[in-house]
Amino acid sequence: MTTGEEDSDICFSHHAKLYRYDNNTWKDRGIGEIKLLRNKENGVGRVVMRRDQTRTLCCNHVIYSFMKLTPHLGNTSTHLMWTTPGDYSDEQLKRETLLVKFKDPVVASKFKGVFEMLASNQNDVESGDEENKLHDELETDKPVMKEKPHERETHEEEEEQDGEETEEDNETQDGEGTQRDKETQQDEETREDEETQQDKETQQDEETREDEETQQDEENQQDKETRQAEETRQDKETQQDEETQQDEESRQDRESRQDQETRDDEETQQDQETQQDKETQQDEETRQDKETREDRETQQDEETREDKETREDQDTKEDQDTQKDEETREDEETQEDQDTKEDQDTQKDEETREDEETQEEQETQEEQETQEEQE
């Protein structure tokens, strides 16, 4: 089906709601896609809007240079208002004051810019015969609509009826014209009621769609907040894991340092004990050497004393050779007693020395056992 838009470029297209001013009130005109078109040949701009469900025209007029868009009071960002000298959406030229409503102020601003651009491309209408010129231009720029067969027959019947009416008298023509006007008015009112009902249904569908979009936006927002909360929780868990890992590493490092310090202390203690053992061994060797030297000196002293006594005895014997045998015997007994006593003294000294060595060995062993217990 030819819509009359094939020879034009689409400069703007968006979903909107349209109102028209009638009897001092704004009446709903329809909801649908509003387009700003520009003719490919002559550059003439045009506003076209079709209702969503029925695809019938609710706005169709040429854009002139004297048309200005003005914001509606109270809704300056999304509601734009203008007046056209001839709208052809109802297939007859009619002066209309229209109001378009957008949801987004950005879209409304874009519509205003394109509308004013198309208006600036038109030439101003001159002279006092303005209405006739506008009528001629609007008739020239009417959209081409493909007629259906029954519509073509209706048009032919109307033309034949118009020919017959020219032959009748003025009174009959006026009466029939009045009747037709009433029927046309009734048809127009019926069509307007149907369009109003369709517009209400369309509006309800639009409100339902807006509610669904709002609900979808809320669900999307909730999903977004849920994802953000989940990401935040994951980030927090990741941070906690990192902190836990860092704490574990710090604890391991601290334990390693403590173990190292403990090993160093043990090695130091072992070195000290080894040094003490070495010193103790050196002291023991020194003591043994000293005892050995003392024993050797004692033995030498004993041998010297014995030698001296022997020499004395010999001298005494030589001096007492002349004495009596009895005295000699007594001297010998006396000498033997003395020797026995000396042996006993020597034996006592040896026993005393052995006791001292034994005691020293016990003390050394006790010190070693005490040191091992400390280790």
C-alpha cells in the first residue's frame, strides 16, 4: 500500500502522544510514531503521525516558515505546541492547534531542532491572498493514498450524484445538502468516537507498556544492585583472603625467625658448653700434671731422705762399731721400727692422695652430669 512517504526522507521519527485544541480544551488525538519528512525533489517538510494499532493518520500537514514551536506551560521540556493552517489527516483541510508529548526532554529538543530546520527551508507566504495560496500548496503536497475499489466506486457515485444535483432546483439541493451534512456529521462523530475508543485502548496499551518497562527497569536496577552487592561481597572475601594469607605469611616468617633465634641460642650455648668442657679438661690435665710433678718431687724427696738416712745409719754404724752387740741389735730394732713407721706414713700419704684424686674425679663427674642436665 502506498502511504505517500515513499518520495520523502525521514529526518526524525519517535514514539509520542498527540493532542489537538478544540472548544477550549485539549483532546486526545492519538498515540503513535511521529515523523518529520522532507520531499526528495522540492525539499518541502511535512509532519506525519499514524496511530499505533489502526495505522490511521492523526497528523498530516506541510511545515511552513512562519510555523513556530512553543513549549506548553508547566511542561516546557517535553511538551511542544504549534498551529497549522491546514491539517489533512481527516482528508479535509482544517486549521489545527496541536500539542505533542515526548517522554524524554532530549528527544523533544531534537524534534524542535529538526522542525525549525525544515521550517527555515521554506519560503514565506506573501500577499493578502494567503489562505488561497496555502490551500493550493496543501492540495499540491497532499499524501498520495492508494484507493480501494469500493472507495473508487463511492467517488464515482458521488460525482454522478453531484451532476444530478446541478439539475435540481436550489431548494431540493439545499435540503439534500443539509441531509448529507447531517449524515456526514453523524458519520464523523461515529468515526471520532471509534477513534477515541481506539485511542483509549491504545493509551491503555501504552500505559501498560510503560508500566512493564518501569517494572523491567526496576528489576534491572535490582539485578544491578544485586550484582554490585555480590561483587562487593566477593571483593571483601578476596581482601579477607589476601589479609589472611598475609597474616599466615607473617606468622610463618615470625616462627622462622624464632626458630632461627632458638637454633642460634642453642649453638651459642653448645659453644659455651664446649668451651667450658675444654677449659675443664685443661684444668683437669693441669691438675693431673701438677699432681704428677708433686708425686715425682715427693718420691725424689723420699729417696733423698732415705739416702740421707742410709748414709747417717752407715755413719752411725761406723761410729758405733765398738759398741756392744746389744746396742747394735737395739739400734737395728730401733731402725726397723723407724722404717716401719716411715712405711706406714708413706702408705698413709699415698692413701690420702688416692682419696683426694677419687674425690676430685667424683666432683668432675658430678659437674659433667649437672652440665648434661642443663643441656
